[in-house]
Amino acid sequence: MTRAVLRIVVSAVSPDAESIGRAAALLRGGAVAAIPTDTLYGLAADPFSATAVQRIFAIKDRATERALPLVASSLEQVQSRIGALTPLARRLAERHWPGPLTLVVDAPGTLAPDVTAGGSTVGVRVPAHDVTRALCEACGHPLTATSANLSGHPATDDPDAVFRAIGDRIDLLVDAGVSPGGLPSTVVDVTGIEPRLIRAGAISWDSVLASIRT
């Protein structure tokens, strides 16, 4: 028998507190949810819960040697739950957050091991989407945000496509309509003295470099 996923419909620009609180309570309890971001839909879970994180890999049929990116409500939440940012990382964050720039930073030991794929760093960003930030704020910590799809299949900006693909595998779909889509976030390693481009994306590398020179 196919399990029915709970679908909570919210406004993309002014999500109601009751719906966000309901979704956050499930996430804090170990649920895995598909949520909108400022690019595509992602799979959200508590990154400090090993059980919840392991479920993401099972849902996606994804190998555990691939790390999971995180999203947060604010720069302050990143610094309180992930760790203090270096001057370089903070400069880039202040210039590009909220927005599609993922910063690879040193990971705290409190994260579930599979989040970092056994490594010492984690990618995190503050997205330019009210629903994503509200969920992270209501949970009290960042959330995972890997694409809401089966591994090897296209990521999507459409909640209906998420429902068709993995609706029988997840606990919750937070439906804020079609997300902005476009290119994925730009990923930059800021653990060294100079930034290092890991993945080109929505923010050009020239823009990243310009923001640390001015």
C-alpha cells in the first residue's frame, strides 16, 4: 500500500506561521520533507540527526560518499550552529546572502557524519526564499537541502513533479508553488586564504571575486 505524503501549501512570499510551525515540528521529529528554495526543490532534514540524514540517502538511492549541502535562516544561525565564519567567508556571506552562493566551511563535529561524507567541511548558504528561511528559523537550526529527486534523475522546480517522483518516500511536501529554478547555487570553498571555485552556478565567479576586492 502506497503511503500518503502530507502536503502543506503555503505562500512563497508570506508563509503563514501555523503551517511553517507544523512543518518544522515534523522536521524536528526526524521527518524528511521536500521544500522550496530560491533555485529548485530540496530534501530537508535535521543535519544533526544521523537517522534523518540516513533516510535522505535511502529516499534518493544516493551513495553516502556524496556530502549534503545545508541551508540556514540567516548568517547568525550559520555562526551559532555551524561555527564562526572567517573574515573571507563573512565578507562573501554579507555580500551574497540571501542568495544562491554556497560557502564550503569547516564542519562542526555535531553534524551527522553522513552530511560531510566523512570529510571535515560542509557547504551552507542562506537562500533568497521566505519559506526556506522560515522553516530553518522555526526549526532552530540549518536543514539539509540536497535536490528533491532520485539520484541520476533531473532536479525540479515543480512540487507536482516532486510528488510524482518521490511522494511515496518522503513524509512531507511543503508546496509553495513552482520555485524560481535556473542555475544551481555557486559553490565556493572558503576554508583557505583565497576563495576556490568548486561549482559554477547562479552567481558568476567574477562577481564572487569582485565582492572581496571592493
